[in-house]
Amino acid sequence: MPSYYNIDTILAEEELIVARPAFDFALLSHLDPDSHRLATSTSSAGRKRARDDTDKENALNGTTDKSKSVGGGGSHALPAGTKIKMPMWALERWAMLGFIRISSLPKHYGKRMKERLEADPVSVDLRSKNEHYFLTGLLLTSFLHRTVHAFQKSQRRKSKSRSSANNAQKVAMENISLLATSLQQSLLTTMMGDRLCRNFDWTLSALDSMEDDVSGHLLKLSVLEKSMFERGVEASGAVGE
């Protein structure tokens, strides 16, 4: 695994992952702005109705007592199952503890993207999806595999207790494992296939000023591919000398 202090790793782990809390998260409603706005709106409406009811009651009783405090401020909990997006590094500990559920990959690592890469890998602009496309993908597969392993380990400890996971949880973890394996294969095929061959072809063109401009090609490359291109140019130049 890359070094903890490696700047490329730090940037790669900024990839946003969709997750859902396995239970209500106290005081974390701000992680879902929509949920927070809904709670605030509901709370405000509830307080208004409560004030209206109190005013009516006071009018009927002929009292003007305003010492009663009404309304009770909305909940600040993030409900279980709410969809949230957070960086991979921020979700890792929660995932290891089983506090969140992950059911899908980011779109540029999903099924459609894999089909595009299988059909015409050379033409795909990976840099526009994620500058650290391959490194992020590898870190993501590792993250998912470790999540599944942590789940399986916890289940072995709880196998004889009532708190064992239900079938839905087990199926979800099996799905995550399949997603991680499929992503790993897709990354390896893309990295070592036609894109790599074309990248090396362009390293030779870069040495000849009469050849096509390589700038358009470079704009589509991830950081890893661009680094390989630059090293290829250096190696080709050394051989030419």
C-alpha cells in the first residue's frame, strides 16, 4: 500500500463514496443537508402549531399566561438509511465497525464505465473523472475488501449469539465483495491493455517534432499514466542518444 504521507494517496482518498448509516447517528444531521432542512422545516411547523394551540387554549380559559415554553427544537440525528456522501478516508473507520452500509461504487467506477473501457479504452478521458483514477480505484477495492473481512470476522465472534447478521446484511456484503473484485479486474485490464500500448506509442511521437502534437493525448491521462509517459519519453531519448 502507498505511504500514509504520500500526497498522491491523500488526494486519491478524497473520492466521495455514497454510504447509509446502519442506525441513527446522533448530532450528525448536518451530513445530509436535505435531511437537516427537512427537520428544521418540520420543527418550525410543529412549533407554530403548538403556539397556535396554546393561544387558543389560553383564550378559552381567559388566561394570558406566556410563561409556558412550547416547541421543542428538532432532532439533530441522522436517520438510519439516509444517503450521504463522504470522502473515502472519512468513512473507513465507520465501515470497519459496521456503522455504515455501502451498496454501490462511484459512477466512474460503475458498470457503464467498465463497458466503455472494454469497448474503447483509448478514447476515454480518465483525467476528467479522477486525476488519480487508478490509485483511487485500487484504494477503493482494498477499502471494500477490508470492510467485508471485518464484517466476516465480527460474525465469527458472534456466530453463537442472537446479534448475528441477518441474511440481508450477508447478501449486501457478498455484493460488495463482488463489486470490489470486478473493479480490481477492470482496473488491471484497463491499465495494462490498449491504453498502455498507445501511451508507449505516443512516447516515440513526442521525440519527433514532425509527428502529431501529443498535448491532446496527455489531457486524457491519469496521473499514473502521465508519469509512465514521461518516463517512457526519457527512456526513448536516452536510447536515441
